[in-house]
Amino acid sequence: MMKEDKILLTTRYAVGDMDMQEITDFELSLKTDAELEKLLSSYQNINQTLKLHLAPDAIDQQFKATLAGFNNTYFAPQAKIIDFKSKLKWLSGVAAILIMGLLLWAPWHNNLYNQYAGNSQMLVTERSATAQNSLDVAANFFNQKNYAAAKPLLAKLYQQQPQNAMVSYYYGLTLLETEQSATARTILTKIYNSQTAFKYDAAYYIALSYLKENNKADCKLWLQKIPEGTSHYKMAKELILDL
């Protein structure tokens, strides 16, 4: 499901514009979809802030053009979502999700992450008779950027070989690319704290995990751990300047 669709579902749930079956389905999804849970929490926090601190005329001035585009896209007769009982109850919700979009998925933010995440390729240099097929298949999915397909294969290998730095590293990257930044950091930090060839590669992607969350302070902290002469040193220095 696209992020835009999740934002709309979250808003419909928050303003009570779902029937009982939709509510049940949404709440079931909340239990397994960390991104959706984060969206709902962010929506509620931002919407409350709007009610307490922002004047309607200020919202209108700042988001007039964006609201018009949003209205044309989602409230038009040919729109894919259902007609709403009342646009009025959506006004604060629309403003909230627009701000949420600016905070969480602003174009500059996504572009910066995509720019510095690079084009990592999983190079399988370690094989065993039992793991060869799984590694090869996982590597193929990973290199095609099909991280959702690579993740369960790497998760199984990681459970079997938790000390394998290569498997741990690429599993951490798939978690990062599938919106599980906190879990990815736990695995990557273990690699950083060990003496492996992936030590400073792990530090770089820990920094990027914080970049995904717009946590510039921790992002810079980890970028500064990357020493000169290592593979990500140049990009780390450039990213510090761009933050």
C-alpha cells in the first residue's frame, strides 16, 4: 500500500468515516504495520496541536494551493475513495495530514536519503552447502531492490548464523529499507561494535536510519564515527554538509 493511501486511511479512521468492517480491518493492520501505527500517532499529535495553537486563517494561507490540489484529487467525482458525509469535518484533518507529510516525507528529506543510500549490492562471498541457495536467492532479490522478498530469507539465515557479519549486515539493510529502522539499528550496532569488515559500513547505515527519521543530531554523530580511508568516508562528509 502506498504511503499516500495509508495517510488517507489513517485520516478516515481518526475522523470516524469508516464502517464497522473497515474499522476492524484497520485496527488489525495497526497490530502488524508499524508505519501505520506511527501515522496514526503522528496524525493525532499534529491534529491536536492544530486545534490548540494554529489559527484557521494561518493554515489557510500556508496550505491554500496544496489543499486545492488535494481536494481535486480526492474529493472529485472520479476519485477512487468513497464520498464523505461532510467535508467540514475533514478540514482540520486535511491540514494535519498535509503538515504530517511535510514533516515525515518532505521531498527534500526523501531525496536526501535516496541520494546517500547509494546502490548497495549484496555480494555473496561466503557460502555453505546448506545456505548457498538461500543466499543466492536473497542476494538476487536484494540487488533488484525487492527488499520485502529478501527480508524473510535473510531473517532465517540471521537466526541460523547470528555471528555471520555479512548476513547480519544485509539483513540490517533490508530492515532499514522496509521501515524497521529501530530493529535495523540494533543489528547494525552489533556489527559496529565488533571487528569485522562491515564495521564502518554499518556505522554509515546507522546514520542513514536516523536520517530517515529526520534525527539530524544522531545522524551526524554516527557519520563522524566513519574514519578517513573507509568506503563511506567521502559520502559521510558530504552528507554532514548537506544536513
